Amino acid sequence: MIKSLSRIRAAFAQASKRRRTTRELNELPTEIQKDIGRPERAEPDEIRLPF
């Protein structure tokens, strides 16, 4: 049971980090986003958790 809870906690932490990174990248100016190779309109990915 502890392993399952640890995996769930890790999945939530990873999803949180992914959302934060996406939000920060979306806040960059369009020119910088193009320079780093981001698509013009990034569709939000659905968060997939292992449960």
C-alpha cells in the first residue's frame, strides 16, 4: 500500500511540474517561443495519472 501511495504522490508531483513548466513557457513572448521551437499554438495535454 505504501508503494502505491508513493507512486500516486510521484505522479501528482510530476503532473504539477509539467503544468508549471507549460504555464511558464506559455508566458514567454511569441518570438522566444518560436526560437526554442514551440508550436504556434500548443494544445494542452491531458494529464495522465496511473490510476
